[in-house]
Amino acid sequence: MAKKGCVITWSNPQAITITGVVDEYADFSGLVSMAQKTLAVDLGGVTRVNSSGIRNWIQTILRNKIQIVLSNCSPVIVDQFSMIPEFIGKSGYVESFYGNFHCASCGYEYAHLFVLGRDVQAGHVRPLIALTQPCPRCPETMDFDHNPDVYFAFLKMVKPRQQAS
Ligand SMILES: [Zn+2]
């Protein structure tokens, strides 16, 4: 039987996708080859994290001076950003992340992909799009399902993306 947990898939030599549970069994040792380099990390499939898994991750990134570019971050990841700024790393960048909208009237739920430079900006905690959106299922409006003051706070620490040289 396949062991559940954290699965790291290389989609190309500079990009990985992490899915599943990032806990004490998550093995990031394969990332040492990316020391001093830039690594794109897709976190869309991460369902749960714990403090041991996050600690492993941060140590691997900082020790190897890996510049990470995070994309498709799920809400469990965004919650970590505000609690543990080191998660993004010293020179890391967040490209995109999900935030949930919810219609209290009909129960419709929608995960919006916030893209930096389009919906939000590095260094700015206020999103560029409205946090109440018309519900596609009923005449009411959907509300943002997170506390925006907390959820977007990490954007203050994200520096504008450096131009690739
Ligand atoms: Zn609705």
C-alpha cells in the first residue's frame, strides 16, 4: 500500500510540485541540488502542514540558500505565511495563492486564484479586487472567507520580483 504523505514531483529541472501532507515525514533532501539556485514550487495540492514539516522546509531553503518562487498556495499555506514569515525565505517570492469566497445565502463556495501583479501587489496588503463578489448561483453576494487583515498581511514582506538576468 502506498504511503500517504508528502509527494514531491519534479515538473522540470527548476520546478517542483508538492502535494499531500507536509509533516515530519516530508523529505526535502532532494532539494540540495538547487542550492544557490531559483526553484519554482507549486503548493496547490498541499492539504495539511505541521510545525515539524514547516521547520524541515525552512531549514532546507535557508541552509541551501534556495530562492523559491511559490505558486498556487492553498489557504493552509497562506495561513503559515502570516505566522512564520521565514516560510517564504529571505529572497523568496509568491506568485499566486488561493483565497475562498462563500455565499451565506446559497452556500456556494469559490476558490479564487490571487495573482501578484493582477489581483494583489507585493508590498501592499490591500487587494486590487473587491472582497465581495456577485454570487454566480443566486442574486446575493459572496464574502471573502478569511480575515483580510491577517490573510494578506504577508504581502507586506514580499518584495517586488527581481528581473531575471
Ligand atoms: Zn449564492
